Amino acid sequence: MNLFQQQISEGIPAALPENNKFDKALNHAPKRKDILSQAEKKLAIRNALRYFEPRHHALLSEEFAAELNEYGRIYMYRFIPDYKMHARPIGQYPGKCQEARAIMLMIQNNLDPQVAQHPQELITYGGNGAVFQNWAQYLLTMKYLSEMTNEQTLVMYSGHPMGLFPSHKEAPRVVVTNGMMIPNYSRQDDWEKFNALGVTQYGQMTAGSYMYIGPQGIVHGTTITVLNAGRKIAKEQESLSGKLFLTSGLGGMSGAQPKAGNIAGCITVCAEINPKVLQTRFSQKWVDEVILNPDELVKRVRSAKAAKEVVSIAFLGNIVDVWEKFEKEDLYVDLGSDQTSLHNPWAGGYYPVGLSFEESNEMMRRDPVLFKEKVQASLKRQTDAINKHTAKGTYFFDYGNAFLLEASRAGADVMKPDGTGFRYPSYVEDIMGPICFDYGFGPFRWVCTSCDPKDLGITDKIASEKIQELLKEAPEEIKQQLNDNLQWIQGARANQLVVGSQARILYADARGRIEIAEAFNEAIRIGVLSAPVVLGRDHHDVSGTDSPYRETANIYDGSSFTADMAIQNVIGDSFRGATWVSIHNGGGVGWGEVINGGFGMVLDGSEEASRRLKSMLFWDVNNGIARRSWARNEGALFAAKRAMQQEPLLKLTLPNLVDENLLDKL
Ligand SMILES: NC(=O)c1ccc[n+]([C@@H]2O[C@H](COP(=O)([O-])OP(=O)(O)OC[C@H]3O[C@@H](n4cnc5c(N)ncnc54)[C@H](O)[C@@H]3O)[C@@H](O)[C@H]2O)c1
């Protein structure tokens, strides 16, 4: 065993490592609210000390108390490993089963400083999307994974490894729950409190389920969204050339917008308040240009419009200032959105206009009441400016970040005159729902565990060939989708999308996912691919997520406030062959606002893998198709009937549609 393998196998080290790991150069989570009483602080420290032998308690209790007071959480910085954090080729992980090694690779990728938003606070994206609550949990989990066999299942409670339980070969190797609360305890401050106590965490979607693949995961979805938003405003066959897309955020997911804008062929202006975040995206070449001055920005956009350039511009500053400036200068915005982290509005997700980045960080902790007032006033100003633009014709859509929800709570003018809903659509209502999810298209993805770009290239080629085959017999209803996805996969390599593990995302429906996965499995079996491939998806998909303000926003039968689909999904995946499954409270729009789940599946070229992938992927998509068709969604009705033709064992309950005239008479 080499040193890295020894360290993984050791878990929490017997001798205390030095407390010198906090790295100022990295991007750190904002200091969290000081929410615990004195007695609760003692409880948090008592909880944290559970991971360590009593001989260390005197020293660690003081250290953890200091962390809690300084940062509002106990991260246990001392225990950050001294090896480099990144996904390694699967063979480099110690262990007794291939699946566990693959999961270790995925965990390390989620914590890689190149990938993660606040790596030392174990946050992958979205400001609070945690893989673990503290470093002891990480160390212990990796140790368990390094010793588990395929007759055991590791049970994860919100980052805490409860232990290895005997199970069987066909069972998931890991079952993850994140943020599962008694429903009445799911308010924002409940997260602050129970997370500070060390008993729960916000797993976002792919953070707490080890399935994040860097902003690429979202570029594809964002490209589809921008392209289709463009089609919505297009006159005849007009393209997005010379049109302006104004938005905000260069963080975990939002950072994908400039690249997506480039692929879609427009001019993108993206405001970002945090200089470190902006610099990261610029150095990764995810955005073409950086502008610091509003007047210069206006000048540059005008020249880009005149020359119909395809260019993405990052503006260092507040998005509210940009909306207002463009209004004042009468600069026409074709498409508008927002991707500040408004699912987390009071703790660093949204920076109010008029305060510097540092002033906000200071105020949210020192005076949270005043900070909340500033955020709400800023949302009102932002909405007023957006309303002026939309009055001139701008197409504005909510990007699932709870912008409209929080703006409405702030009293901004975002409701329809009759009060029946928001005056702007969410991207799911207008685009992602009816065009993608209802037909079964969602963010399928895979990771080559060899970590070899050559393998990724082979998978791209296989996927591209499969889509071309599918296109030959595809019905009209899904041809556009398949063509967009073909274009995506063919350009994926040239667009240099990989950050972290050798991963690829590709929107696909059930049939596409199964055929592509089956072809990968075969390529592994015959040695064309050099190592196993991990399959997965974003939770933000056809069936994985119940979220009335996002994924299920286009469900109009009243069931969008139920969460049966996501729960059914994860249970169904678990007994149809997933290697790991997860179910989370919170993700995207916020704690208490969504239940979402996902899976990971290791393909190793075996016959069992082939059987599992067919069974599980079919369910994983068609569960949502069934629910969406029962909600009378047109595309889903089409997809449900098609799925039943393809699989005679599938028998779905389909709705009878009612003549609206009958109801009008009542
Ligand atoms: N991209 C998608 O497909 C998608 C889908 C659904 C939801 N979302 C939502 O989008 C939001 C963003 O996600 P993320 O992972 O990028 O989060 P993030 O926290 O990593 O990034 C948000 C960025 O916005 C910046 N910001 C905040 N307030 C600002 C302001 N007033 N002006 C300029 N910049 C400001 C922050 O500094 C931060 O870097 C989340 O709420 C997420 O749930 C994204």
C-alpha cells in the first residue's frame, strides 16, 4: 500500500495531525449565522467529539468551540487530509470491491478544489451544497468504503456514516439521505440550527450524492434552455446571432451560462459580485472577457451587437446595477434571467445592491435582520428594472433559483395582476418541462473511472453513433431534441468542458440512456474502454425531483406539492440495481421546498450490469413519465404510450381528458 492508500484505510488518524490546514487562498463559505444558544453550542461540541478518542477531547473541545464561534459551524479543519484532493484512476483506491472504489473517486471529485465551491468547508456548489458536514465524516466514510465488500451496504445520514450493514450483492453499496426532516422543521433557520448542531446537512442535488461533474453538468441544460428561449422569441428561422442574454452568477451552476451562451451563439453578459469566483471561471476559460466598469460594459455590448459577435462577458459587480444601467442607456436585452443563489437568500446566496461584497459578508453575520431588509429592498429594485425591460419586449425567465419566490416574498412587483401566479415563467414551465422532461429527456451523465481522456473520447463517439441510429426512426415529436443533443455531443470535446473527473453529460430519454449505457458496458467487456464507467444523472430530471417551483412547475393537477414521485423513484432505483442511491430535502430552490433523489451505477462490462442498467434506467425515467402523463401533460402522454409499446410489461394508468365546456357550465 502506498501512503495515500494507507491514509485512506486509516480513517481518522490515531495521532492528531497539525492544525495548519486552513488555506486562505481558497474560496471559503461565508461565516454562518450565530444561531445556537450556549447550551446548544455545548451540544454541538459534544456531538463533534463523538468522532474522537477521549484523550483528544480537551484540546479538540477548545478548538471546535473556537471554530463554532468564528465560522458558525465545526468543520474540523485540522483533519483536512494532506494528500491532494481529486479523482484518481479507480485502480489507485484501496478496497475490496470495485463499486466502493468508484464511489471514492466520485467523492474526491466533489471535494476537488478545482471543482468545489468551498472545498475546505466540504461544499461543492450552491453556497451550501455539502458532501459532508465535517472532515471526520469524510475520513470515516473513505475508510468504510476501503474495507467494504459487496455483501455490505454503507448507510449515510446527512454526511455521517452510520456504518456498514450486511446486505447482498444486488443491493446498493451506499444509501444516502440528506436533510430529511420532520416536515414542520424544514424552515431556513431549522437548517442553520440543526446543521450547526452537526445532525443534518443541505446536500443540494449532486453534492451530497457524489454525482457533481463540474459546471459541464449544467452547461448542456443551460444551452438547451438558452437555445429554446431563443426559439421562443425568434421570428421565423432567426438565430440568436447578435442578441443579448443578461444574467448573473459565475458560481457552481451559474458559471455555465457564458459557455452555454457561446454555444447557443449569442452575446452573454453575466454579473458576478465575488472577484475570486469570477477569476476562477475566467482562468478556466468559461467566460471570454472581464469588464469592471459599467460604461465600458455598455460600450462593449454595443460593439458586440453591431458586429453580431458571439462573446461572453463577465461584469464584476452587482446584477441590479447592470439591469438599471442598461435601462438608463436604453440597451435592449433580448433574453434575461438570474442565477444568484436565492434558494439561500440570507446567508450569502444573494448580495444586495449598494453594499460591497465584504460589507455584505460582514452584515449577514453581525446584523442578519438589517441584511434581510437590504436583500429584500435589492430584490424590489432588481424587479422594477427587469419590469421596465420586459415592457420593451425582453423575455425574462426564472432560472429555478427561487428569484420570483423571494422577490414576491420581498413585496416586489412580480405577481400577475389577478394574483394567480408569477408574471414571468420559470424555465421549467416554459422550456425544460414541456420540451424535455415530459418526453423523458434529462441530464444523463457518465464518468470514466480510468480518468483517461481517451476513454471519454471513445464514450463520446459511442453516444454520438447511438443518437444517429435513434434519429433514423425517431418520431417528429423528439427529433429536435435528438438533433440538439447530437450537436452537443459532437462538439463536446472541442468545447473543453471537463473540470475534474473525465465526465460527460448528455440529455437523453429512457431509450437513449439504455442504448448508450448498454453500448458502454459492451465496450468495457471487450476492452475498448479500459475501466468501468459510472452512470448517473442530475437530480434535476424527469422523475428524480418533486419541486413545485422548479422541476414539477409544469404539473398542473395540484400534485406539484406532493413528493411521492421522488420517493418512489429512489426506492425503485434501489431494488433495480443502482450502486448507490440518495434522497434529499432541499436542492435548488431551498430547504423545505423540494425533495430530490439520484443514483449512481457502476458498469463493469458484466452481464449483471447489462441486466441492471436496462431494468433501472427504464424505471428511472418512466416513473416520471407516468406521473407527468397522469397530470395530463401532452408530451408525457405521448411518451407514456410509446414506452408501453416498447415494453409490454409496462401498464400505465392513463387519464381520461374532460371536455372543458362541461366544466365551464358548472
Ligand atoms: N444552472 C441551472 O441549471 C440551474 C438550475 C436550477 C437552479 N439553479 C439555481 O441557480 C442558483 C445558482 O447556482 P450556483 O450553483 O451557481 O450557486 P453559486 O452560489 O455557486 O453562484 C451564485 C453566484 O451569484 C453571485 N451573486 C449573488 N448575488 C449577486 C448579485 N446581486 N450580483 C451579482 N452576483 C451575485 C454569488 O457571488 C455567486 O458566485 C441556485 O439557486 C441554483 O439552485 C440553477
